[in-house]
Amino acid sequence: MEHNFSLPEINEAFSEELFQQNQNSISKYDSKFAEQLDSKKGLGNYSISLDKGLENTLIVNGLQLSSRYDRLAFANYRCRNIDLEEDIFIYGLGIGDELALLSNNSQSNIYVIILNPGLLYELLGRIENFSLYIKQNIHFVIPNDSFPFSTNCCINPVELYIEQHVLNNLKAKLINIIDDLNLKNEVDNVLLQESIDNLKENYELLKNEKLLDHNDLLNLGKRIAIAAPGPSIQDNIERIKALNKDQVTIVTVDVALKFLLENGIIPDVIVTCDSKMSPEKIGDITPYRDRLNNSLFIFCANSPSSVISLFNCEKRFIFKKKQIDFIDYLPEEFSDFVQITGSVLNVATEIASAAEPDNILLFGTDFAFSDNQTHAGKSDSKIFFRDIQIIKVLCNDGAIRNTVKPFTYYRYLLEQTIQNNPSIRFDNYSKTGAVILGTNLVED
């Protein structure tokens, strides 16, 4: 990209005159922008200071918006994969370096997605020569939480961690996308390596097991309840009992099974998929094993044999195409029955959706800490994730709670499943859990 231009100059103090000047530059091509921005003026609290290195940048709520050494090199790096001939999306204005660079080098439409509208109000009063980068092809967008993601983009990751309650779902989605883009292949390879021992051990076992197909799902009915182990499932146990009595199909993930059994609920379907699952994690189900004779146990080809052997009921399994490298007799045409994987909840929801019900009821899908609990019946279970980054998430009761990045990623995958199945109504019974886009929150 060409470098014969200057980046925005920044001031520490807010200037009303400079704000009006910059806002007018933007409003020249979007007359409604000033009104939209003014309505977001008080959204979030921002502490802003100037940080001086070889170059100046701004510190917002303790986070550095850009490099203090070579801002242009940093902007070039963030924009390195952008196709200048296609529409471009900038998620998070920062101090405008990426906008300045792209505005100078592309005639395509450039959409600046404002992740912190209240912060933009403050920045417009601090950025000099901003009007130089505002052209007819530049569009400022104050999004909603369901705003889509475009791959021809750059993301300002710092803005994702500033005032996380503002546009929380969108920021969490972008955090997951960054992780997905940077780590997916590495993570997949690690998970595959962890599964190899199980696949080899299951080589003979799977010859005597049946693959899951759509015929196995024909009798699941038009209403399917899915039980996950989030703490809020404890608040809904009587409702799940009533559904069980009314013969609504109950699908449970492995680590919620014992909790249901202890409360007198016999699930119709049990799903497991984690290569690291163990009988100890599931808990002692010996007293209830005979009561599961009419249940269907669905597992993955890489599930530990110790978990598979726990169940004497009807069994079915699924597998990924890449696993044929280790179990060569599996028929490729039956691979990848489940398209979206992640957690066992994601797999269970994909399977339930494949049954084409009218309604899926979600219980215990919290994706957030409630009094330091992440799983029903386990107190202070946050310590399980002590090495994983904690972030903030907006919950259905309006509270902001801690969660871990894997949970936000699983929620993001669940929202994809929901989006892919528009004919199914997804009801969410987790009042204290994270907001799940596309679900109907049941509050009564």
C-alpha cells in the first residue's frame, strides 16, 4: 500500500470544536449519523490519556489503541490480507490509522463498524485532520449485536475488550473469529492428536456398533428438550420433570446425565463427544444403569472406550471424515453427520436439529459463571479454567458476568446452528445465562 500520506494526529484533551468539525465531515455523506451518535453519547465509561513513545497513541481504560512505535507498520499488518477491490469492513475505529490507510489506497466501499459508540464520541473530539480521510466511499455504521461478519476486513482487537457490556455479543463473536482464524488449524491438530489413541483402541469395537442415521431420529417428536450442565438447570428441574412426564424427548449431554438421574429424570438420548471424557467426569451412574435400557446413547468414534462401555442401552456413533485415516473401514459417505462441532452441547443441538422438530428447548445453556459455578452441582468451578482468559458477557437478566473464551466460542457455534435452522423455534430457559442470539427467552 502507498505510504505518501500522514496518519491522524491525536490530542489528549477533548475539543468541542474539533468534535463538531469531525462529525460534520462524517455527516456530509450520512445525514442521520449525527443523530445516531448523539443517542449513544453516554454509552460506556471511558478514561482516556495520551501515551507517548516514538509516536503518540491513546490509552482507553488502560488499553492501548495502537502502536506507540510505528503506527503505519501496525496498520499495514492489520490490513495485510484485505482485497482493495472488494467492499471492506473495519471493526473498531481505534484512532483511525486503518481507515486512513485504506481510504488512501482503495476506492471500494469502506464500512467502519463502531464497536464503542460512546468512545467514538470522545475520539472525534481528539483526532486532528480526520476530515482528510472522509470520502463518499466511507460509511460509518453503529451496529446492533447481530451485525454480520465479513471476511474482507480488519479488526481492532483492543476495542473488543473495552467496555465489554457494550455490543457484548458482537464483540464476543469477533473475539471468537480472531481465535478461530488464528488457531483453528492448530487446535484441530492438537485435538486430533489427543483422539488418535482412542481411535486406535476403538478400531475393533466400532465394527460391532452402528452408525447414526436419520432413521434413528424419526421418533424424537416435534418438541425436544436439551439438558446442559449450566447452573440454571437447577432452577428448571421441575419443568424438565413435567416435560419428561409429558413424553417430550429429553436429550442430555454426558456431564448433565447424573444430575438428571438423581432428580428422577430418565433421558431419551445421551450424547458424548469429548475424547477426554471419563467415567469419573460423568459420575457414578451404576444405581441408574438399568433405567437407561430404553435410552439411545450417541457417541463419537474418538470417545474413550471406558465411557462407551458404561452404557448397555442402544448405541449409535458418528465420525469425522479425517478419522478414516485411523479407522479405514468407515464409509466416507456417512462421515460428518454433525456439521458444527465444538462442545458436546453443540453436537447434541446439531443432532436434535437433524430430527427436524418444531421446537427445541434449551436448559442449562448458561455460558457464564453464576456465583463462580460453571456446571450444575459444582461450586467454585471457575478454578477449572484458571489458565484460560476470563472475559465479560451480557446475561439475560441484564447482569454482566464472567465467562471463559471457550464458552463464548461454543455459544457462537450454537448461534450458527440456530441460524441454520430457521424453521425450528429455540426456547432458552436460562435466565441468568449469556444472551443467545436467535433464541426465545422463556421467563415465566
